[in-house]
Amino acid sequence: MDTTRRRFIQTVSLATIATAFAQEGTARLPIAFSTLGCPAWDFAKILDFANKNGFAAVELRGLQGNLDLPSHPVFAAQNIEATKRLISAQNLRIGCVSSSTDVGEADPEKRAKGLADARRFIDLAASLGAPYVRVFGNSSDSGKPVTPGADLKKRVATGLHELGEYSGSRNVTVLIESHDDFTSAPVLREVLESADSSHVGLLWDAFHTFATSNEGPEKTISSLRSFIRHTHLKDAVGSGADRKYVLTGRGNIPVRKQVELLHASGYQGFYCFEWEKVWHPDLEEPEVAIADYARVMRGYFAEMKA
């Protein structure tokens, strides 16, 4: 047994023992965070931090600089059962497994490679008991967001349907994220309806529908609520290209209203914090930003309950 695997198994054992002494049965808020926000942390630290700060789930988006999650040793076939025990020992779930696949890709070779890659992520999600895999709708050759034309929308809907057919038997749903070319409610609704699959839905990145398409959360939720399965939440100051991410509740993105409207609509998924530390290394450290998000969300939920 190599050193890396031995160390990983020892970590699993220690985590299981430690959790045995933790209080059981404590209700948690349905909050999560993406590993995009803590690129330097190993898997055990991610789960430990999530548990200690009251999170219910973690979204996997890269691990220790590796965005190709299925290739990471933690998720290798010989380690997957130990990984699942480590997640369970911390009383957590994997809320979503996020890929980089662009289902709008026009080049046949790139498209085939992207869809094959998405299937690898779907298989990983199935092995972890994770309900969702994220994909993007934009074409990877678009240098900046464009208004999707009929051909692009058709490619996206076709790709989503194909992946939905694959994921259905694995108890996984494929989610298109409201991002880049696909941030307006009318376009997203058209594509999701055209995909025509019960195993296709929406990851609502509430920052992008508001900041890119200038949609208030009322409009987005009214149009797309039936498709929303998972969320990305984050705050910022400024406008346009000058926006800068800030800690939750300190900016001009209506995060509180987004949460309140989702909650009032009966949404049962996770409220997931996406702190883009991988892309913006100057942001606050994850120990600060992720813990702060949990604190702010506890306040929001307490107010909604009052």
C-alpha cells in the first residue's frame, strides 16, 4: 500500500473516531460551499471545516488544484469507499459534482470529448451518492458572453438531453448553470424545456442572472423555479466589469432576497456559497469567507423563522 493511500486511510479512521464523540442529531441548515473557495485544502480538511461550521454539504469543484475530479486519488476506485466513510463520518453530503463541460461546443471532436468527460463526472457523482452534476451551456470558443442564437440553443438542449439520458439510470441529474451565455430566464427556460428530460435541471447562479442579465430574483424564480435544483450564492460591490466579490451581505447583490424567495417557494436544495478563490487569489482566505457565510446564513434563516 503506497504512502498516500496509507495516510488517507489513517485520516478516515481518525475522523470516524473523532466524530463518534460529536453531538449527534443536530439539525443543520441546508447550506453548502464549493471547493472552488479553498483550493489549497485537502479533502479531510474541507470536510472537517464544513462540519465544524454547521454546513450540511460540500460541492466538489476541484481539489488541491486538480479540476479533473475523477482523476484525483481520493476518488480512485480503490479509495472511493473510504472516501464515502469519511464524508459520512462528518455527517455531510456531496451536494453537487461540478464539471467544466460546455454542452454548447460546436466542434465535433471537442464536443464528443466534453460529453465523454461529463459522463465521467456523472459516474463519480453516482459513486458518491451525489444528486447533481453541473455543466455549462456556452460554447467554449466564445471569448465573451453572447446572446445565444438558435443553433447554440439547439446544441445545448441536445447535449443536456443526451447527458440526462445517461444520468437517469444512475440517479443523477445534470444541471446547466446560469452562467456566461445562458443567464436570462427566457433563454434558460427555452433550453431546459427543449432538453425534455426529467434528469435535467438548473443550477441557479443567482449572481449572474442579476449582474449579467439584470434580472431581479423575483423574475428569475417566477420563470425558472420548477427547474432550480441547486444554487450558487455570492456578493459583490461595483457594477459591470468593475464588480468585486465581497463577504456575504456587504455588497449590492440581493443575496438575502434571493434566499428569502427561494425559501418561500418551497425550495428543498442547498444554498451553496461559491467563493471564487481559485480564479481570484486576492480574495479573503477561505477560513474567513466560508465561516462568515455560515454565520450570515444562520442569521437569514433565523429571521425567516421568526
